[in-house]
Amino acid sequence: MEGLGALLTQLLHIALMLAAAPLVVGVTRWLKARMMGRRGASPLQPLRDLDKLLRKRPVLAENASIVSEAAPYAGFAACLLAIALVPSFARGMAFAPLSDLILLAGLLAVARIALALAGMDVGTAFGGLGAAREMSFSAFAEPALLLCVLTFAILAGTTNLDLITATFREGALGLRVSLALAGVAMLAIAVAENARIPVDNPATHLELTMVHEAMLLEASGRHLALWEYQSALRLTLWLALIAAIFVPFGAAPAGSGPIAWTLGLVAWALKMGALCLALAVFESAIAKMRVFRVPEFLGAALLLALLAAALLFVSTGLA
């Protein structure tokens, strides 16, 4: 019976993430618009855009290879598998033994590589420019993420996300400087990974600033829908990951039943809403930085993550 509950919650979790991802993007856009004094589009607008794009056939360039056709599906599949490993309203789901943070980082890297290959496949200047910038930024973001994982692993004794959240939920570790430094680094990495302000502006197509959008200029129809859906899943994944690690409260056990699941869903929705609001406030209060300063921004995140791991390693070794 416990295994059936774990499987059922896993299926419900995947369905929840697929439904919530466009809403997360829509709510964030709506909140930003309201803060700027505009009415803003409905939070359901990303769902309508995806529905419209999915009904259209993609138009491919004459020199496009199979990479342009396969990359959207590969990237979407990698993001979907990654988000299935991040807990939401319940813990102890069927994929919990597989929810390793290193595996999660690898799946995100696969999705990033698929996007970069699609941007370079046709050979346009914009696509190559965006892919080069994306991969150069990942050279700073990925080591910083792995150092954050090292910090969590030293504290919890494992890289399994479900066990890490369980350890942090018990509160036995208390408040630690290393955890705070890793948290700031994780926030900076999340901003860069999702191409948000100040690293990138998802609402612009200016040549000197765009990174993520440059790789999507050749995409259309259902291929563009998959890329947009992947972007929404990635944002939802990072918000859910931050909530699971740093606010690991409210999730119900997998075998607890529908009432506890509903309460867990309400708690998860409140945490996600608070994070969307925080993201909207942050993006409304800060300006887009020059693209040449992004490595400095990610370098600071890498330094914070390294400092967190080093301090924790030294303190643990002395103990």
C-alpha cells in the first residue's frame, strides 16, 4: 500500500508540475506588471500561448539537420525528468531514491546542451552568439552548483534531495553560516540558469543583451512551444528546489492520504507564490547588467559556494 501511495503521489507530482510551470511564469509576469503600474496580461496567458504554438507546424531552415528536430524533445524530456525528482507537496515519492542532486545537475546540463546545439545548428550569427554565451556562463554556474551540493552533502551525509530535505526539516543542524552562503550562491545560480534579470532579460531581443532568446530565433510552431515549456519547467524546478532545501516544511508523507496531500499542496503553493513574488520584486528593483559583467556575477556565486564548502569542511574536520 505504501508503494502504491508513492507511485500515485509521483504521478500527481508530475501532473502538478506540468500544469504549474506555465502558471509560475504567468504569475511572475503579472506581478512584475502590477509593480510597474501596468495592468499586465492574465497569469493564464502562457498557457494560451503554448496552446497556440502547439497547433502550428514548425518551419525549419533548408540547412537544418536532425539536431533542430530532436533537440526540443531531448531538452524537454531532460527538464521533465529533472523536475520529477524535486519534491513538491509530498515526500517519499516513487522517484525519491533517484533524486540525487548530482543527477539533477546532469539533467539540467543535458537540457542546456540541447538548446545550445539547436542554436548553432542552422549557423546563424545570433544562434552561435547565444550558444557561446550560454556555455561560457555555465562554466561558472555548474561548478558553483556542485560546490553547493558538496555543502549540503557534508551537512546531511548524502546527495539525495529527499534525505537532505528530511535532515533540514528536523532542524538538528540549526543556523549555519555555510548554509547561508550556499543559499545566496544558489539564488545567483538560479537567476543565471533561468536567464532572468540581471543576467538576461527574457522580454527583449536586443543583440547586445540577449542570451537565451538568441538561440530560439529559428524555432517556431511546436518546437518553440517545447522550448518555452522547457523554460517554464526550469524556472519552476529551481523555485521548487530552493523551497525544498531551505523551506522544507509542509510536505506530506507519500502514504498519508488525500487530506494530507491537499494540505501539502496548499503549503507548496504558498511557498511558490512567495518565491514568485520575491522574484518579481527583485527584477523590478534591479537593472540588467552588461553581458561582460555576468562572469563576475557568477564568479561571486562560485566564490561564495567555495567559501561555504571550505568553512564547513574545516569546521567539521576540527570537530
